[in-house]
Amino acid sequence: MKNQFLLAPEITHLNHGSFGACPKPIFEDYQKWQLELERSPVQFITKTGEAQLKVSKQALSSFINCDWDDLIYVTNPTTAMNTVIKGLTLNEGDEVLTTNHEYGAIDRTWKYYCTKIGAKYVQQNISIPMQSKEEFLKEFWAGLTPKTKYIFLSQITSSTALIFPAKEICDRAKELGLITIVDGAHVPNHIPLDLRELKADIYTGACHKWMLTPKGSSFLFVSKALQNQFDPLVVSWGYDADFPSASQYQDYHQYQGTRDFSAFLTIPTALQFFKDNDWETKKKECRDLLKHYCPVVAKELGSQLLSPVSDEFLGQICSIPINTPDNIALHDLLYEKYKIEIPVFKLNEATYIRISFQAYNGSKEIEYLLDSIKDIKTSSNLIY
């Protein structure tokens, strides 16, 4: 599949998780919409492109099982979460229950607004290695207090690359009368996503990661009961609209004047690409690679995996603890000397190397990573 992608051939790309990678047919569709925008900008922004946004949302809503008008497109999940957090009814003393595995940008957003208000962002410790859903749920709900007002968690974590039991969390939260907010940045087309089954009140996911669309395409889902409580980050023509639609949520948040929303329109082509290329089989091959090689990499690093090696906890990404005195220097060495693009980062006083398995990866690239690790161990002090 590598020749279907635009990635530089001289780079061993093991970091699909950060920003994704776009196949040629989807990128060509993106350029087609951009060209249409430039050929007739007024008609595209006000009519044809706007109509195509609905087509795109309808395709996406069928894929993740929700109503199309419960979705708005945003450039990334951080933008979605800023929209949500800024609009929540949070008072001094209220608590937001989450984990200590969340994405750094979203942690910062929560902390910013909670600090302004005097609310508390409770980052419940989740032990690793993670052994079972039951253990996770016990540790998570130990952070519940009478002051808890919102539940927030990642369905797949960014740093530790673990699948969290979002369905069980949402079910319990419903019983408790708490609103659930789920960061699913890594989820769409990575693991199954059914929003009607999940029953999260608010959900955001990236399309430019595992759905392979161009950069800057993500979505925000808000249940109908909550939609009108959120102000847009940018107030524009949708407020007090001259021609309002049936949805204030769509009017307020989707149309914001001059911007290139071509990336949003590529969803139907992406979904067709998956059908044309038997993507479910490709994903299984990636998971099989992960199950085989991640334990091998962990052994070479003298480390242990963060969970059992199963589909319950791992998808196509795996983070492995690594002993290094300088994670940035190690990342730069891997890229500059060995031409391997792979993240090495810190979380909660530990350092991890995270491997992504996408259809353009094969065993040859993982073997090369292993050889490079061995070479670094003997030629420098950056892995010990």
C-alpha cells in the first residue's frame, strides 16, 4: 500500500498517530475541491460547497451511526474541546473527573478554564500495566465525589496508546446523571465507533488520522439536548442568521465566512477508498503486526508493555516505556541519522516510544527499527 500514499520514501514512517497520512486518491479529491473553490469562490463558499458539507456529514454520520445534523466539522479535536469546555456550566468547587493519561493540549484547556472558574480538574491515577477493564473502572470511579459534574476521558489515549472502556464509563455516568465528554481523536476507522451505542453526550474525533483525510478535518458531536448551550468560538453570520436553518447548532458553528473547508468534503471519497481497498483486512494485518512485534521491541528495550496484547486494549498503536536520559535527543537521532519518524515523549515521569502500524508499514520497517535501537544502545548513551 505504500505507493498509494504521499509519504517521503526515504523516511520510515512509524508515527501515523500524530497527524495521519493521506492516500493519493483522497488527496486528489481534496485538490479537486480546492480548485473548485478558486474557480468560483463566491458560489463555492455560499452554495455548492455548503451543500456538499451536508453530503459529507451524511456520509460520516452513517459511518459512525448518528444524525448528520448532530455533527459539525472543526479543524482538530482541540478546537472541538475548546468549544465544549468554554460553554459548560462549571461553577466554583465543581469537579471534572478524568484520568492521568489524557492528551496534553486538552489537559491544558481544562486546567485553563477550571483555574479561571475555581473548579477542580481531577486526574484520577490509572495504574499501568493495565490488567483489566474491571481494574480500570475501579480506579477511575474512586475519583467520584458529590462535587463531580462532568466525566471526561479519551477512548484511545494519545501518549499511552491504550483503549479505555468508554462504553462502560458512559453507561455508569448515565445512571449517575452525569454528562460524558469523550475525546475520540484516534478512534474513527481505527476501532469500531457507534455513537448511538456508546451514548456519549459529547464526542470529538479526528478524520485526518485513521480516516486518512487531509490535515485539519475533525468533527464534534453533541447530543441534541445539549447543543444550544454552546456558543461558537467565532461568532459569525450564523448568529441571528438571515436564512436560519432548522439547527441553531449548525448555524452558529459551521459557517464562519472565508475559510477553505475542502478537507471536510473528502469524507465520502475516504469511505469509498476503504471499500475499494478492503480496509478491514488491512487493519487486521496491522493489528497482527502489532501483536507480534511490540513484545519483541519491549524485550529489546528491557521493558514491559502497558497492557495485555489484545484487541481489548490495543488497536494499531502501541506505546512502550523506554529508558533514555533525553527523549528529544533520542527522537532527533532516530530521525536525523536513521530516518525513522517515531515519537518519543514523557508522561507522568515516564518516557515512551510509540509505534503506529498503518497499511503502508510492514515487518521490514519494524525490523529496521529494532536494528536501529540495537545500534543506538551500543553507540551512544541515549538508550540504556
